Amino acid sequence: MQHGPYSLAVAPAFGARIVSFRYGSRDVLRPTPDNILNEPKVYEFAGFPLMPYSGPLFGPGFSFNGNSYILDRTVREEPTATHGDAWIGAFDVRERTENKLLLEFEHIPGPATFPFRWRGTVEYGLSDRGLSILLSVTSRDSQLMPAGLGFHPYFPKTKGLRLAFDAVGVWPADAPEVVTKGYGPLTDGLSFRSGPDVSEMVVDRLYEGWDGRAVLTYSDGHRTYITADGALNKLQVYSAWHYPYVCVEPVSNANDGFNRMAHRVLCHGIQILEPGRSIEGTIRIWSSEFEA
């Protein structure tokens, strides 16, 4: 897809993943190496949708509405089910134009998979405002269904890169023993309000009450903007010192939100969908040589 200076490539048959997103000659998202397209690996693309929940489960399953469900791990790289089913499934192309791509995924429960039937859609669009990603999860089951969603983009990380956003709190680092705990106040070293240098930072935390806007500022003055609306009011940030990317992920639910909901943890973010009802949100990513 192409619109003005923006170009986008997507792999529908492999989790509706973004292969590349560019602004002119600049990679806004980390590009997917050519060899990965021939032999796909789950964490080597530029970004992917998270449905029907974001983040990992801390144990082998979850409880909901008086029932317990055991889930197989989603991919061999993770010890438990992580990020739902869509990112490793095949999407069908429902509509394609010069600047829009509508993809659809249908989940029918199987042994040790997410135990409810649902349909997910991802609509990628290009405009003067850059990239828009409309995510939707709709219950196709006959009973109540818990659900969440999000998106997992990878942004190039170079020396001096600064990340700025505002939030009201931060969730504890992922571990089985924190499933009963909620978010706490921002502390020194974990706040991004002042736009700290993230290029040398090691962080893997979920931020609560994100205000829906984040800015990456590169040392050459280039800026990448990330905004989100709808159910996407949390932000996962992942950066490790030896990885050439930083993940800034708009999501709707806390990690292991299903079990946190069962433990009555506040702000877990999981929505309970009646048959035919949906959860959705839109992400926008654009670039600029000046502040917008």
C-alpha cells in the first residue's frame, strides 16, 4: 500500500503482521528481513495484532464464570499462552484498495485453545496522517466471553532515542505471584513524562491510565507519534539494551487480565462480551521532521 510518503507491506496469512512501514526512505517500524519472509519467525516482523487478549498468562490457564480452562502455550518461544490466537493464525482478505486493507480472522475453539468462538478484524489504512490500525474482536459464542486486544509494534532504536508519554501508574513486573496485585504509582526510573533516553534503558512494564499519546524523538530530530483510542488505554513498553528496537504497545488489558479479573484486581481491563458484541480500538502512527 502507498499514500504520499507512506508505504506499508502486510502478511495476511501470517497473523496479519506488518512487514514494513516507511516514511519516504525511513523505516518507521523495524523492517522484516527477507529471509524471515521465506521462513517466518514469530518475533521478527515489524508488528502484529493481539487478539483476543494482550500479554501472557502467568500460568497454564485461566478461570472465568466458574470454569477453569487450560491453554497450550501459543508459541515455543513462550512458556505459557501469550498474545492470543490471531498473531499466529491466517487472516482472510475481505477488502483491498490502494490505501486500505481489511483482514478477518475466525477462531473456532479446539483442544487447549481459547475456549470461546470469536471473530477478529484488522483494518490497515494509509492517509496524510500516516498509518491507522483499527482492531476489533467480536464474540461469536453463545455465552459470555472475556476479551481484550492490542497491537505490538517494533520501532527502530538508535543512540539517543527519547520516549515521552504520560500515565497514572505502572503495573508490577510480570510473575505468577503478582496476579493478585494491581498497578502502583510511578517511581523514579519508571516515568516517561520527561521523555528520557530509552536507547540504553532496560524496561518491560505495563503503564496504566495512558493518555493515548506517545512520541519517539530521534537524535536527528525526526519524531514518530503513536496515538490510540477506544479500549486501548494501557501502554506496554519493552526495551532491552542489546535489541535494536523498542516496543511501544497500545493495549486494553493488564497482562494475565483474565486471572487478575478472577482475583478482582482493579483496572484489569478485560471486557465481558455478550454474544455479538465487540471490543475495539484504533491506533495511529505517523512521522514528522517537526513537532505536530
